[in-house]
Amino acid sequence: MWSAGTTYCTSPLRLSLQGTRHHLINFIPKLEAASSQKRHRLYCTLLKVIAHKAVPDRSARSEPRVRKRRPKAYPLMTKPRHELRKQLQTA
């Protein structure tokens, strides 16, 4: 994302993380199958696609770093469901 932003004069902070991830997943098989010269061209194309998918500027956006969900009073399921059912029936 940093390379795409700086190469194509787009702020890297305005590039979509999920969009970048999506394009990268689509390009990986092509990059693996390509020769070194074609791989470089594909990489440049990938950077261009990433840079042109900028999100709008959200200047007043600030998200708190907190956990949304409250911890539950129940333990984690560490055994298969059928074993836990048998345990409940015998108790």
C-alpha cells in the first residue's frame, strides 16, 4: 500500500486495506506463474490498481480502541459438542 501510494501520488492512508487485500489475492496466482520480466509489469499494474481505489477523506473519524463484547460467564467449548452432550446427560 505504501509503494502504491507513493508511486502514484496517493496518500497511503487513504488506500483501502480490504481492497488491497482483495486485489493482492487475485494477483498472486498470476505473479507466481509469470516470468521475472512479466512479474515486474504485473506488480506495477497491481500498484496502479491499488492506488486508484482510494477511499474518501474522513478527516473527523476517530475510533476508540476498546472491546465491544463483554466476557461471558460460560467456559469455552474445548471438546466436541457430542462429548459435551453426553457429559450433560450423565450429570
